[in-house]
Amino acid sequence: MGVMRILVCVKRVPAPGAKIVITKDEQDIDSAHLGFTMSPHEECAIEAAAQLVEQHGGEITILTAGSRASDEQLRYAASVGAGSLVRIENNTGIDWDPQHTARSLSTAVQALEDEFGGYDLLLFGNEAADTGGYQTGIRTAHLLGRPIVNAINGIEIVGDSFVARRETPSGVEVYRVPTPAAFGVKEGINLPRYPTMKGRLASKKLSVAVVEDHSEPGEQCRVRLFRPNEAAKETVILGRDSEAAGAVVDLLEELGLI
């Protein structure tokens, strides 16, 4: 493997924990009072790429599809180690479905590889924090003809291959994947670093390459968005001081813990 080149795909999403308000036509979310970030899985993917480059050398490109507002997430990625930023223009105001997104990403990746050389590794978040579709990474890798393993929580390089680990209820699965490879990274694989002041200042100087989208729309159609009913939670006070001891024992017995 020569100079390693890694591309990480990210998405601008509402900040976790924010109250989501649906527009009257039920086709989008009202973002007037929302904060935005990138999916936590993708933050971990960027950190995984940064660690691989620190250990083995190489360069990192960040790719997203969105409006100019998505430059905020691109520059955040640059502040923690990315050297190239690319955005596919999407000014529709509505997220593309996974088919359209995958077609757009794969076309952009092919164009970047034709111009600058191939990527040894493509990294995606295990799923987007807003839609939770688990589709885009798999669809993109399939269109590019590359093997992909999703839900990984460990990556290392062995020879000319990448070795990925994935936890399962029965143990750990280990995959050895030749380059060029693709992985869907799961939150928890690492602890993403905070950008330094030097990194933030450098990210402001880095240009964002903007490319137009000419891919075909997907076949999936959004019908409506809705907020599920919030489940009320009831807090029961078992007692105070030593008076609670008996109730606690009864509860532990009911749960089968004693």
C-alpha cells in the first residue's frame, strides 16, 4: 500500500436531543430553532481515519451532500485532521432518499478518483442519526463494486488489507478485507477528539470543492413525517431512609436479581 487515501462520508443532522417540529405539510422538519451537527457514528469514523493516518501516514477527504450550511460540518472535520473537503450541491431543502444519495456519492467518488487517484478506504457512519436508514453506505459501496462491512468497532491494517472487528451477541466477528474497502463505523469505536484552536483556524482557510449533482433521483417517495407520541414516565418513591429497604428488596426480587 502506497500513500494511504481515506474518504469519509458525513451528513448534517439535527443535534441529538433537540425537539423536532414538523412543518405543516408534514414533508420536512422546521429548522428555525434547531442546532445542527454530524451523526455521532460519523464523528467516530473521522476519528478512526485520523488514527489510521497518524499510525501509517496518508490523507483524509471528507465528502457530504447538502447546501452551503453543510460546510460547517466539513470544516469541523478539517479541524480534526481532514485535508480535503468536498460538497455535492443539494439546495432542494429536503434530504434525498438513500438511492439518490448513494448514486450521487458514488458518482462523486469516481470523479475524485479519476482526478486525484483511488481511495484505499471509504468510511461511513453505521447509520444517520436522523433517518436511521442503514442504507447509504451499503448502497454506495455496492455501486462502486467494493466490499463493505457495517457496524464495525475496530479497524487495523495488516499487510495490504484492512482488518475490521464487529461485536455480536455471541462474540466478535473479524473480517479481513482487501483494498479498496468500505466500512460502516459504529459509535463507540473510539472517543472523537476535540478540535484544537490551531485546527479550527486552519479549517477556515481550507477551501470546499463544490460539485453539481447529475445523478438520477431515487425511487423511494416520502409520504409524511410525524412525531410519535411521547411515553409518559412515572417516578415512584419507594420510601425514605431505612423505610425504603423493604421496598427495595421486594423490587429486586420482582426483577429476579436476588
